[in-house]
Amino acid sequence: MSKKKSDKKEHVPVVTNKSLQFLERYINNPSPTGFEWKGQELWLDYIKPYVDDHYVDNYGTAVAIINPKAEYKVVIEAHADEISWFVNYITNDGLIYVIRNGGSDHQIAPSKRVNIHTENGIVKAVFGWPAIHTRLGGEKEEAPSLKNIFLDCGATSKEEVEKLGIHVGCVITYEDEFIVLNDRYYVGRALDNRVGGFMIAEVARLLKENKKKLPFGLYIVNAVQEEIGLRGAEMIAHRIKPNVAIVTDVTHDTQTPMISKIAQGDLACGRGPVVSYAPAVQNNLNKLLMDSAEKAGIPFQRQASSRSTGTDTDAFAYSNDGVPSALISLCLRYMHTTVEMVHKEDCDNVIRMIYETLLNIKDGQDFRYIK
């Protein structure tokens, strides 16, 4: 009996070796919430050859523009910031206690190496934790929490810590860096969501290299401060006043242990971009995303959100009297850890899905349900 041919479409690669080199630099560069500007400089340097204009707002959101004089404005957006920590208290013995800057996970902190960012440069430190030998003895072990995780920078007094340039309010990032795992996954800290900024920049590259002329203004937005409440998107949405917004962010791969598919849905890395259903998602625009993907042979998955998407989609949708907005998510494993993982083919397909959708948006297109 002959083998049945697979129905799976042949994958179309998008990311080039040059693109990948940029992604590695971009991920390895720290961009904590409120301190994103070094990463934004890297992003702008990469995208400038593919756009007509750009600007940066007061808090660091970067906007690259194609056809800046067009009246009809379409946004494609990601966020640039990564979760981090703040120095909150320095003990007399030179140990440092922290508070969150975004949704940093206290459970992964013990034994991690970190960079403390000071005006004098990076100071290295570690999250200390009692040795297993000292935690035995019949008593219930204490779990990591904000009350007991602490940094050790090798100092023995508060004065010594301060001489290193460390003070309350210094921001702290993990030092883990980008790798490619099994030639299949991109792995690193801050893929949430600098991989999104990378993907929208790749859309601009494809438009330029394929000599596509859009009939509208395209605003490629790399927003700040998403991790503490969508703040950068709120600010820039009011400045741009777009007619349409397509946001890309990450969502959870639910195939690994201890995740409930009943609660989180059945989503997997390698199965394609994720299209969301939510009150903030405009259904006619969402249909255009899916139709564009189907015509181009791009696989995609579906996800439902209850009250909100929890992404910058919500900020754009509810701005400026209501902006038709939709969300294309990238499946990610181990969110808000230092080993976030995304599938290479999914990245290619998110880029292609946004690109194909843009080619199908008409100048002045009216997405209202009732006209």
C-alpha cells in the first residue's frame, strides 16, 4: 500500500542569517520596563533601512513608519520591555532585597545570576539560597517568596554595596542569553516580547525587499511598559490615532506538565500562530487575518480569552472611540522564566501572517459590523 501524502503545507522560511544575528543581539540586550531605550536603539538601527520615517515618544516607544503622509493608518505592534526587579532594601550586612518590576517569578530566582544596572555600569550578583544541607531536619521547607529571596553581590556591608553604585531603585535583570535549541527553538529571557518586536521588523523587511506598495500608512510600533499594564500602548495609541491595529504578543504552549488545557486551551509550539477571540478583538478584522492565512497556506491555532486579552490589543481597541484591533500570538513555553522557548517555524509564520494580512487591507477599509 502506498503511503498517504501529508496534508501539511511545505514550510516557507522567512528569518535569514542576518535577521537571526540581530535577534540574538536584541534578546541579549537588557530592556527592563521603564529602561527600554538601549534595546529601542538596536531595533531602530535594524528597521530604519526598511521604512520612510520614525520617531520615539517621551517614554521610549519607538515608531517606524511607511507612507507617513497617508490618512488611513494601520498599526502593527509588539512590546519591547522585559520583566525585571528593583533594589528595594539593603541590609547592614550587604545583602539586597528586591521588589518586582513586572511579573517576575520569585520561584525561579534562587541561584540565578543577575546584572544590577547602576550609573557606574553593571554590577554582578546572585540570588542566594540556603544549601539543601541546612534545610533538612524535619521542619517544613520554606518556599521562595519576595520575603526571603535576596541578592548577594559579594559585599559585607551596606556601605560597600553603595560604593559599588547600587542604591534603592536600581533595576536588575537576569544575565541568561539567547541560544538555538535542537535547531528548532529560539530560547532566552525576554522573548516575551522582544521576539514580537523582531517579527514586526521582519514584516517591514519583507515589504521592502518584495517592493510592496501599501495604500495606507503603516505604523510599526515597538511599545514600552506593557508588563506593568499596557502603559506604552495607551500613550502611543492616542498619539497615532490609528484606523486599524494588529498586535502580536506571546501566549502559553500548554503541552508541558502542570498546565491545564481545560483552563488554558490546547495550544502547541510548532502548530502556527494563534488567533484570539475576545471582546477587544474586532471580528471582521479577525476574519481577515484567518482568510489571509488560509489563502497563503499558513497554519494557525485559535484561543479564547474571557474578559480581556491581557495584551496591548486591549489598549488599542479601547482608545480613540474604538479602534478595530486583533491579536496574533506566538506560542511560548516557560513564560516569565529565563528559558522562554518559541518555535522557529512559528516565528516565520507569524511574520508571514501579518505580511499577508497587510496586503489584503484596503485603503479606508470600514470594519464596522453595521454600516
